[in-house]
Amino acid sequence: MPVPLSDFKPGESGTIVSIQGTGALRQRLIAMGVTPGTWLIVRKFAPLGDPMEIRLRNYNLSIRKRDAALIEMMREDRQ
Amino acid sequence: MNIHLALAGNPNCGKTTLFNRLTGTRQTTGNWPGVTVEKKVGVIRRGPNLFTLVDLPGIYSLSPYSIEEIVTRNYILEDQPDVIVNIVDASNLERNLYLTLQLKKLGRPMIVALNMMDEIEQRGDLLHLDRLESLLGMPVVPISAKLNQGIIELIDAVRTLAISLGHQDGDHHHILSERPFGNEIIPPGSAGYGRGPTGQPPHHPIHSAASPVHPRNKGLPGIPSGPGLPFGPGHKHHPPHGPGHGLGHGPGHGSGPGHGPGQGAGLGWALQAEHDHSREQPETLAKLPVDFHPETDEETHALYQEAARITSNVLEHRRHPADLTRSDRIDQVLTHRIWALPIFLLILFLVFQLTFHEKLGGRLTGWLDLFFSETLSGWVRAGLDLAGTSPWVSSLLIDGIIAGVGGVLTFLPQIALLFMFLSVLEDTGYMARAAFMVDKLFLKFGLSGRSFIPMLMGFGCTVPAIMATRSLENQRDRRLTIMIIPFMSCGARMPIYVYFASIFFTTHKGLVTFSMYLLGIVIAMLSAILLSKTVLRGSEAPFIIELPPYRLPDTKSLFLHIWDKVKDFIVRAGTLIFAMSVVIWILRTFTLSFSVASDSSQSIFGSLGSWLAPLLSPLGFGNWQSSVALLTGLIAKEAVVASLGILFTPEQVLATFNPLSAYAFMTFTLLYTPCVAALGALAREMHSWRWTLAAVLYQIGVAYLISLIVYQGGLLLGLVA
């Protein structure tokens, strides 16, 4: 069952299933390599609780929770 | 032979460091026509060749979602650099290769400068350069811009490529008609990285470590876009594209099968076609060719898949990807859930203390002030007395020029310090974390965390700060940020606070100066709320930013950056401020009928200022000198102090102002319309005269209102006896 990335806790990882939404946000995400099939891990949340930091394609990206809600993920079991 | 090359690459890939390594101080900066994206050009000479380098803006992709992306794409298509040097961060290969593959689609001669090889080495990772070259179908030169390694090899590879193109296709480009020098044609198999065309012995530690198998010319020649690449032959924008990509491997790189002259012709044709349809467009850089088709999601996806495929083919990690790097460990402290914000505030506090504290940055300013107002003035006076010149000459020199120009130059050390700290924060990668940490807070003000960086830069100078807003993605965010940046107190306004604080607030100098900065921030934030709830409604752009690894700043780049700012400041002091000091001196010395005024209130300035003074008297400084100083501040904020220095003696200041009116005056100079240079940048970035005018009126209005509240409120509270 796909879950939105915004539901992920720090340390949780998974694979991107799809990216919802349209327009600039979607385009920007895709241009930064947030594409279906990509593995990512949630590193942390900012001290005020938002945005979140994710690691994908061997680099770190910051994204707000409300935008992360548009990214559907397949959660990976934690070891 | 003059080779024209363009540097393109991701932000944080070390592009600026490489550019500085290549050009040193021999560079010029300007803007791209029509848009305020900074354009850096440098010229270097190596052997018989001149290289003209253009530093393109740092971008993640060529998809036209930002001005920088459009500028880069159009520059490559319209100005046709001979060679594109694509700087790729080897430590972040996959994401960087996406841009490489996009650039490749533009069909121009390309070389990859694989940067940060030292980090790869440090990590113990293995990078197969030969595989990368053959998969990309273009030369790859490993470099470390930071350690200054591989730079000469890069230049030589550029030259070799340019010459080989000329050899293949003599008529398609101006540089290519020249025949290469005999010894520059490298026999196949001899162009390993350690040995450049000039025959230097290998001296590059990176090569042996990172490239275990690297007979460079093996299996390279004429590689078209390989199968699996989504833009092989017949791609819709580039009909003869596939064969053209073999261009990196002319005679200079060793020839091989599939390298006939027909390919060169094919390339020329492709370039011509590309050139033609971009030519038909108007010269506006911010516009795209009409037939431009943005990449579809599927195309982007395919390019990323290709980038991932190449990466997994060429890079062998020695560590587990989940292992923490040194940067990660630093980050665990700096963005710690509890400690992050205290550390953030501490860093800002330290920056301000080191810059402004009278025992630190302030001390330097104190020495300079003493030098100008006592030592230099003393020498000049003594010299002139000895020479027996007339009193007006010494008045012009001492009360006009030294008081004006010296008054401004005094603040040079503090401004240099401030710029140094700001660029250290930027270069280390901390600025991105700061934006990350404040984003949630900034959202409450209708801003994005991204606005934080331009706003912080506003403490240095309003002009680059306004230009930095181009990194914001939507126009609403840009306009909102531009509207409030002028309230961030720029370096040139600092002298005004220090001037008054050292006269009226000697015991709380630091606190009073700091309160100005704080007031500016508060007004900026209140303005952001006001504007985002009224004229600039709409939603903030998404906060999708890279958090780059922490890195030590490159000292040479840092030095060059500070030198740039210092030079600019000195040049302004020597030209604009110098001229204004003379003009101010004349206007306050002579009357409207050009006789020497017995009292400067009778002077031209006196008359002009007296018309304006009544308007300012509710604010506590309704005297002609203040009005005139504020007017000159519109040309340059430094001029306010220059004017005050010329128009007032210190005793007169004490007699004219009291602490409250001095504070009101400081408030007014903090908030009112920025200098003409900043207004110019504002007008260009707003792309609207209505918004520019609105900004000017808003700033004057706010300045008047807040100063009025400060002064009248202070009077009501009985702050002045």
C-alpha cells in the first residue's frame, strides 16, 4: 500500500511510486531526480518540525511536509 | 587562436572555485543583457592560445523554470561557445550527470571536468574514468579545483578538442580554420591524463589513484549516443545528432573506426540548424526559442535512469552508502533538534560582534578614522600652510574631500569583515541549513526559507541581495522578498549609525547599532505579512533545495570575493563619493549667486535644505543639513556620512541633535529608499515600473511613519528633557 512521504519518520526509507500534483512543484521535484522508482531515506526534520531532509541519489534534499504529501512511497521494512 | 569556452554545472559543484583558479583576478563581472544574472568573464593565455571563459549560472537542469536555466540554454545555443566545460561533482555524480546528459542534447562540443576528485580519493571510492568517457562519449578530465590539480590538463584538453574540431570541420566556426601546431597533435594512446599535450611528465596524484585502468583512447572514438540513451539518432530537435557526438575524439584524441570527415560535416549541419532557429528569435535572453519543447516527465525520467546507469557502471563505493560522512556528523550537531537554533543565533551574534564590536572590527575603523581626521588632515594642513595656499584650497581638501571620502573609507574594514563572514557561511554550506531551519518560521510571514539567503546578503549590500532573489522560483516570492530587502540594513548604512552612536550613545554604542539592524528586520517581517495579505497574495514556492555537504571554503575564492567588494567600495569612494564630496563642498560654500557664503545656511544647499526641512521637523531633524544629507544618500548611502562630515562640525552635531532626534534620523536612514544602484537592481528584477514606484513610495512612507513614531513617541514618553 503506497503511503505519502510526509508520513515517514526519520530513518525510514522506501521507493517512490508516483508523484501527484501538477505544475512547477512536480517539475522541480522531477528535475531534482525525485522520479518514480528512486530509493530514498528520510534523514531528519528541521528543528521547528518542518521541512524534512531526505537523501536520494547520494545527495540531500530539503522538502516541506505539505509537498512531500504529494510523493507516494512504497515503504521499505526497517532492518 | 582564441578559444571561447563556457563553464556550466550544478550549484555547489565547485564551478566558481574552478573559474577563480583559471582566471585569478583577471575577470570581469557584468549582467546578462536584459536580466540581472551575474555574468563573469575571464581571459587566460596558455602557450599560443587565448581562452575566453564565460561562467554560466549554476543550474540543476536545463528545464526552463528559472531565469538562470533559460540564460544558460540560450547562451549555449545563441553565442555558440567553442567548447562547453561541464563541471561535474564526482562526489554527487548521479544528479550532476543529469545536467550533463541534458547539455549533451544541445549538441555542442563538450568536455566534462570531473571535480572533487580529492573527495572521491579520500572516501576510498573508485571511479573508472575510461568507462565514464566511453559512456558519455566525450572527454573527461579529473580535477580538483580546491587543490588546484588537473587544471592545466583541463585547459589542454579544451585546446585539443577545439583544434580537433577545426581539423575536422574547417568552415563551421571561426576558431577552427587555424591549423593546429605540429606538436599538439597527440599520437593515439599518448594522451593519458598524466601527460598533457605539452608533454609534461605525470604529476597528478589523482590519476593513478582514481583511474586504475586508463589508457585513455581505448575504445573511445566516434562513440555515438549509445543504445539505451533516450536521445539517439533521430531525436526530434537534433536530426543528425547521433553521429555528431563523436566530436570529442578527433585526431587530437587518437582516431579510430567510424571517424570519417562525414561526421564532421554532420556536426556542422546540426549546429547550423540549431543556430538558425535560435537566431530567428528576438534578442531577449529571458525568452525561449518558439519551437522549444520542454522535456516531458518521461524524458527526464529516462535521462535520470541513464545517469543512474552510468553512475553504477563507473563508481565503486568502498563504504556502505548509509555510513555517515564527516559532513553528516557536522550536520547532526548543526541541525540538531535542540541545539540547532541556539547555535544559529550564536553564529549570527558572533558575526555581528566580530564585525561591529569596538574592540574587534570597530577598532580597525577607529584607527582609520584617527588616520583620516587627525593624521592625514594634519599633514595636509601643515603642507598647505607651508605652501601658503589660500584658505579655500585647504577647506576643499580637508573639510570637503578628506572629510567626505575619508569618512566613507573609514568603514572599509568592517564592510570587508561582514562580507567575509557572509561568504564563509555561504561557502561552507551553512546558509542552506539556515534556510532549512527558518523556513517554517518564514512561512508564517508569507515568505519562504529561501528568502533568508538574499535577506542576509542584504546586510552586506542591497544590490547583490536583490539579484540573489532570482534563485526564488515564483514571481510572488521574488517581488515580496525584493520589497523587504532594502529594510535589511546594508553595509553603507552602518557608518551612519556608528557616526551618531559614537556621539550620542557612547556607553551603548553596540546596542544602539544592533537595535537598528533589529528594527530593520522587524519592519521587513511586518511588511512581508502586510504585503502577503494584500497585494501579494498567493502561495509560496515549494521549498525544494539541496543541502550540500559541508566544505571548507576555498581561501582564494573567498579572497577574490572580498577583494571584489572592497575594490568596488574603494572605487565608489574614489569616484562617486569623491565627486559628491566636492559638489557638496561647493554647494555649501557658495550662495545661489555664487559668492562665498558667510554662513553655510546661506549657501545653495542651505536654501534647498530649508525648503525640505519643515517636512522633516515632526521627525526631530528639521534642519537643512539633515535634509541635504538625506538627499545625497539617495545617490549612495555612504554619502550621508560624507555630507554630515562636511556640513557639520562635531560640536554642531551636538548642538543640532539630541539622542532622540539622532535615533529618529538613524531610523529614517535605515528605512528610506535605497541608493540609486539598488533602485536600478530593484527595477530590473521587478520587471515592472509600477512595482518599482510602489517600492519607492512604500519605503519613504514607512521611513517617515516609523521615524515619526520614534520621535513623537519618545517625546510623549519624556525621553528628552
